[in-house]
Amino acid sequence: MQPHLPSHALFQDIVASSNDAIATKTLDGLVTSWNPAAERMFGWSAAEMIGRPMTTIFPPERFDEETAILARIRAGQKVEHFETVRLHRDGTLLHMSVTISPLRDEQGRIVGASKIARDISDRLRAEQQLASEREAAARERQALQAQLHETQKIEAIGTLAGGIAHDFNNVLAGILGLASLARSDLEAGVSPLERLAQIEAAAKRSRALVQQILAFGRRSVARPAALDLCRVVNECAQLLRTTLPAQIELCTTLPAAAVMVVGDANQLFQVVMNLTTNAAHAIGDGAGRIELAVATADVDGPLPRTMPAVAPGAYAVLAVTDTGCGMPDEVLGQIFEPFFTTKPAGAGTGLGLPVVHGIVASHGGGIAVGSRPGAGSRFEVYLPCTDAPGTADAPGTADEPAADALAAANPPHRVLLVDDDELAGLVSEQILRRAGHTVERLGDPRQALQRLAEGDAAFDVLVTDHQMPAMSGIELCAAVRARRPALPVVLCSGFIDPAVESRGRAAGVARVVLKERVVEDLAAAVGEAAALRAPLT
């Protein structure tokens, strides 16, 4: 039988042995009891605290809490699991969970309050540590995803490298052969114009290949515009036919009319490239068939699981169908997850289905997938249609003006041309002279600064290469602007990303021309820059 203890003694024993701080106070906030746990928790002994205000353990900014607590106690209300901050005697902040109840006398009148406080500092620190670890893990995951995206691009480019080299060698062989034939024509007194036209066409084909690879691999800001999806697919198919194994047949089914969408041509090119290369991997070493098809569809019914954000409306549908190995349901449910791959260890990270999904989602579209083991797969990419006229071209395939457009009706200007590459500088000089301009060409940007400092240096436009060993074109532009603020600058480079273009504008560049477009764009850019008479800011 348990020994019988008086209720008051039992209560005192519970209070004394509790691990929680237990105290009582008057309605004026003066401490009337203080258990051993409170002594350990706050550093004040019972003898020191009894008679003191409870706000002794309050940070000054928390004094208002005591007023509110006592008001609730007087009204007979309980304050439960109130999380707050209190002070240890040495000034250490303690995070507390507090429950405060009215204290009544024998007649039921409220004469004070009882307080139970638990130190939750360790728990909060653990929660904060966990939150910090989760944030760090999220940042690491984002970094790994970004790295994965770049790895996927590199992997796909590596897959294409053999075919691209083959195609380039064909083009170069054609250019060299045609040049030799043109020389023979001249020696025989025959006009070489037809040969030269063929050389020009071959060079443009090379340029398109370069643009497609740059578009696929560069980190570029999306530049959406109205474009024909059929044209993107057709250009991508032309490149893929040179890279896919000979035993894989690549077919395209494209409507005669344009199918217009609003999108970034480079990113959509990457979608087609990744899906098709992925299909080739599904086919493997055997014979097979891949079909690229474009159609239109009205979406107004139930949507696949992978397309929850697609709104009803008119859509362009890009379908990539293969006769490969297919996928079971458990794989289908994971193919768009980052880091998921069906490849064996050490064979790569996959060909970018998460990247494809992200690009399509950013265009307001979705992807439907159908597949069965042994029966191939079909990926359907839905992109919103538009009625807007096309303003963008497939990567590297922009229409080019006739050569006569170089001599457009612009007044002649005095041009200072700076390019450390002798051949590129010579071509630019001849283009500008052909357009009627007077050109002085230098190979060193430091020479250009010296020339502009001379008294007879009267120029209307400065045309400069960007990537030069002594000084970049942007640095030259900034230096020129400090000395000759009214002299407009045209910046030329083989590769200019949006960040470089932005820095150029900030430095005072009036126009930007890609090296591969100097034949088509340089003369017009010089005329436009000269008309400005001062650099844009």
C-alpha cells in the first residue's frame, strides 16, 4: 500500500522535483515562490527572487508582456504554451515555453498566478540547425542541378561531335575544291562567279553549324519571340542526320503551313536535340526509326499527369517517336526528376529530360509521354500557339540580305578600324571601303588611343574587335569615351553573350555586330552609329 501524504506536502514534493521552472506571483507581478528548477534555470535563488518583480528575468523589450499576462490572469484566462525569451542572471537569453494559470484562494478569488516554464533553447537551436542544413542542402541541390544541366549539354555535344566533324570536313573539302576550280576557271578565262557562289553557300552552311552548337552550349538569357516551330525542327533534323548512326532512320512529318509559337529558338532547338538524341540512345546499337512530327491541337479535356499547368487553348505539338526499348511505368514516373538516369554507373548522367521539362514549362507548355517496354516511346511537347508574325529564326539560319545591300545609300564616313586579327581586319576594311567609307586600320588598341590623341585624328566612327590581347574592345570604348565622348563605337566579336553586350552598352557601345555577320551587318551598323553622333548609354 502506498503511503498517504498530505495533499500540500505532495504538491510541494512535485514542485521541488520538477525539471520545469515553477513559480508563483501576485497580481502585481511580485514573486511568491521559486522552485529549485527555477533556481538552476535562471541563476537566481529562491531567497533572492521572492519579493522581487517577475520582470527581473525579462529582457527590457519584453516588459509589456508582463502587463498583458497579468491582465489576462485578472480576467480568469489561462496563457498556454506561450513561447518567449527570458534572461539568465548572467545575461544569457533563454528561449522559453511558458504556461501561466490564475491562482485562487479558498473563496475562488484570483489572488495571483502560477507559472510553469520550460527552456526550449536546445530545441530551437536544433530546429535552426536543421533548417540551416536543409537550406544548405537545397543550395547544394540547385548547384548540382545547374552543374547537371551543363553536363547534359556537354554530353549531348560529345555525342554529336563525330557527326559535326564529319559535316565540317565535307564543307571544308567543298570550299577547298571549289576554290581550286575557281582558280582553274580564271586560268581558262572562264568566269568563276558560279564557283564563288557555291563557296559562299558552303561557308554559310559552316556558319549555321557553328551557331547551332553555340546556341546549344552557351548560357544565354531566353529571348522569346514568335517563330515557326517547323523551321526549328527542320534545322535540328538536318544537323542530327549527320550525327545519328547510319542504322537509325530519322524522318520528319511537318505541315506545309507554319506553326507559330512564342519561344526562344535556341532553347527549343535544345529540346528537339535532347529528345532525339535520347531516342537514339533508347534504340541502341540496332536498327530503328525516329520520327519528328509537328501538328496543332486544341487542349480542352483531361490532361496527363505531367501537364498540370497547361491551360485550355490552341497548342503546337512536337512529337518525337522512337522504336527503342521503351520504359516501364516505374521509370516513366521518374524520368523528369533531376539526377535520375537509367544508364549504368559511369555511363553518364542522362541526356537532359529535366532540362527539357524545365524549358517547356518556362514556355507555358507541357509534355505527355507514352511508352511500353519493347514498344518504343513517344514524347509530345505542347507549346501555346500564337497568331503573331514570325520575328525570330531557328539558330544560325537567319535570312541574309543580298551582297548589294552592303552598298546601301549611306553617306561616306571616316572609320577607325581596330582588329588584332589580320585576316578579319582586312575583310572588315574591304567591306567598309566597298560601302564607300574611308578606313584607317590598326592592329593594336593602344595604337588607336594614340592615333585619336593626334590633332589630325578626325573620325566619325570607331569599329573595334572585342577580344584583343592588349585591351578588350569594351575597355577601348571606355577609354575613348573619356577622351572623345562624341565618337560612336561599333563593337565586333565572334561571341557576345548578353552580359558582355550589357557591359558594352554601359561603356558607350552604340552597335554590336557578330563577326560571322560582318558581311551582312557591319556597313549598316557603321551608318547607324555615325547617325547617332554620340554613344548610347
